[in-house]
Amino acid sequence: MTRSTVFTPFDIVEGDRKKGVVLLADHARRDLPEEYGSLGLPASEFDRHIAYDIGVETVTRELAAVLDVPAVLAGFSRLLIDPNRGEDDPTMIRQLYDGTVVPGNYPIAQEERERRLDRFYRPYHDAVGAMIASVAHASGKAPFILSVHSFTPVMQGFVRPWHVGVLWDLDDRVARPLIDMLAQDKSLFVGDNEPYDGALRGDTMFRHAIVNGYAHALIEIRQDLIADRAGALAWAERLAPIVDAIDRRADIHAVKMFGSRTGPA
């Protein structure tokens, strides 16, 4: 974790916006502004998945570089506020996370909640929206959005067998070929809406892709596979030709309204 008095809530990775692809990383970093200290937690907690998605920053940056496409990465720890939640989601600012009480989040006043929304959450989503709009304008077509995440090998005593999972709601234009192409590698156990369900109202994909009819998917890579740089680079290299092939599909850059399993979009 790093702290800074000059804190940027997002980071932009530049690429060729004419290609029509946007990469996102909601949980790329574990940083906090200096004024928040460590939220009352020992430093060791920031090495855990509760603070960020381990390995995702390297995977996303390398994938963007290989494909020459832009990416937007959140610059703050999910312990401060989780950008992959709707503004009305009670888990947006966690007070208890995987057995850890977060003293800096408990109790939390409504004024502080709004402050974090205004300083971190909303600027990140504004940057995501601006990038998607810019890519749509530069490419002249609906963007293809891929959000990169990672998951723990074990959660609450359950050993998760998947190497990678693809999360989606009702629009399967990206998810189905992504699952199928990953599964061609017989060494991989690929999850379909595992280890989580991709239908989460108000999350990043709902907010920026589903409501706009943009083709999208969220990919989850098991953290032990990308915890070191070599593993993260290997996964970026594995994903690059798959993402490129999906980008070339005829239906990927069309606006299609599929709706959501969570209700009206």
C-alpha cells in the first residue's frame, strides 16, 4: 500500500481508441490517501484480497499494452469504497470483510460516505464513462468492454476449483465465446458465472455496459495464478488473442439491449 497527499482516484492507460475496446480494473490498487492512514488496520491486511484484486493491475496493464487499447484503473483500495457496487449497495463501504473488522469504516457518518463518493467513487466512474464515450467516438461504433478481476483460491473454507471464471448477466456476446475459447485449453477449469454471479445491479458492468447495450464481460482469474509478475504476464498473453478474436466478431460492436436479470435496466 502507498499513501499520498496528492491522490488520484483513477489511472488511465492509453491505447488506440479506434479499436473499440475498453479494459477496466475496478480493484487494481490498494492505496489510500494519507488522511485515512490505514483505516485502523495492520499493514498485513493490505496484502489480502480484501484490499484489492491481487495481480489484476499487472494483467490489465500488460493486456492493454499487447492489444494497444486503453484501460481505466481505480486508484484506491476497495476498503475505502468499492467502485464495483451501486451507490445504494450496503457493501459499498465494508465494515466487516472476510473476518476483518475495518475500524476506519465503523461507524461511518452519512457525510463521510458522501465525501468518499464525491472524491473517489464518482471520479472513477466519470473517468470510465468518459473513456467509453471517447472510444465510441473514435471508433465510430459501440465499444466492447472487458472488466478484469481476480478471486481467492479459498473462501470461507471452500476450495474454489476454477482457474478462471467469466461473469455475465443476459448479454452473452462476449461471455460465451470467451468461455469457449478459454475452455479449449484442457488444463483450465473455466467457470461460467463462477465464483460469483455476474448479475449485480448497479455494478460497473450494469452502469456502463448493460444500460447502454454494449457488449461486455467480467473475467475473474484465480489469484494464485497471477500473484507474481510472471504469472500475470502469462495470463495477459493468453487473453490477448482471445480478446482480439472476440473484438472482430460481427455482433460485438452493435448496440443491443438485453436487459438484466436484476430487473429493468
